[in-house]
Amino acid sequence: MQWVTREHPKIDRLACPWLIMRFIDPTAEILYVPAQEVVATAAETGAVPFDVPGVEFSHYGPECTFDYFLKKYELTDPALHVLAPIVRGADTDNHGLAPQAAGLWAISAGLAHNICDDQQLLQLGLVLYDALYSWAKHLQGQPHTQQPEEQLLVQVYTAYLQRSKDRTTPPPAWATQLRELIQDHLDTNLSIRLTEAADALQVNPSYLSREFARYFDNLSFGEYIRKLRIEKALELLDASAYSLAEIAYLTGFSDQSHFTRIFKQHTGQSPSEYRKKRQHG
């Protein structure tokens, strides 16, 4: 059987012939003619027109002609239904439908740019979609780096690139503002909470919590605040006559017991032990 569509194919007019020849009509002959001649050529030759307006095999709503072929011929191969959103995304410029859609469009557009002969382009399109089908059927879960050593190397290199990026990329404005905000609270017992900081900076609390460590010593918000509290407590223990209860209050701890427990976790000794050693040192 003959099938006819518009000349200069890129996505649907290569994907659909592949689908026809591999799953519907193995002896099919695909004709490419100027757009305005498709319907007349179909009437003259008896060919089935596709991917032009006003014919049965065409776009319907957000779906492309490839989708219609799947429905029309009740093709249930799961791999074909993996391909469908890739083809649809590439054909309709909705690349969010599938991660592979943008790549399919780029390769198809490049082939169409390099090759002017539609039949030659069709033969390469068959190879392209055979490969994409094999991936969808057999290789979706297979990573490019298959050996554990390769995966470890990729992880290490990715971490290195991220650290390099972090060192060379200036911190976002909110990080600078937050550092200043925390500093302002340093003399008022550091009672600031993450939700309050997010509100003051007008950023999402979840985003702030997730990104905080990148710009604050690899520590979470709570860990960073506790670190500052302990540093302030060390200064007060060294240079003041405040009682431990007063220092606990001035550094934002709920009570002396809480202060003592956190201080010991950070320094390995209690505040009173630290003070005694400093006084007798």
C-alpha cells in the first residue's frame, strides 16, 4: 500500500512511516509531495494521506499523528507507548512531555538540514527510530556508566565540579541578606527561626532549608545557629563574669541544662569545666 504525506519530513513524517513499515504495513511505500498536492496525489494513486489537515490520520487536540496510528491500529506494545510522548513532545515543541523529546527534535532537525532527499532521509529515520525503539524496549534502566568504578568516578567528578562551582559562583542575594540578618540577631540571643528568616527574606522556607548548607559552612540552619551560639558562649565565658544561667539566656538557650548539654556536644566539656581551665590555664 502507498502512503502519502508532505515533503521535507522531520518528526511525525518520519516516526509515522517507521511505525507503518515496522508494525502496520511492512511493504508500504511512502510518498513525499508538496503539501498542497497531498490530497490530490492520494485521490489519484489511492495512497492513504497522513499528517495533513482534513484527513483521518492527523493531529487531534494535543496529540500528534503518531498517537492516532497507535489508537487506530490498537498497537499495545509498551515500548511504542514509551515512544509516543517523546515523538509528541518533539513534534509539538512540548519538550516537557519526555526528557528525550528535545534530543529527538535536535537530531531530526539536524538530519533534515543536512539531507535534502526525502527518501534518503526516510532510510536514516528508520535507523533512528529502530534504535529509539530498542532503547525503549530493552535499555531504559541501563545507565551509560555500568561498572561500579565508573559510577564512583562520575560521582567524585560531579562532586568536584559542584564544589568548584560553589567556590567560583557568588552567593545569591538572599544568602548575603541572611548572613546580615543572623548577625543582627547575634546580640539579641539568636532566637531567629528558619520560617521567620524565610519570611523576612521573602523566600520559600523549604527552598531556604534545602539550599542553606551550600552557603553556610555545610551546616543546616539549626546547626549553624547552634555553632554561633556556642562561639558566643565561648566569648562570654572567656571575657565576662556572667553566670552560666545568664550566658545560657544571652546565647538563646532555653535554660542552663540545655546550654550545658549542647556546649558539651560541641566542645567535649561542660561550660563550668571550660571556664575553670581557662581561669587556671
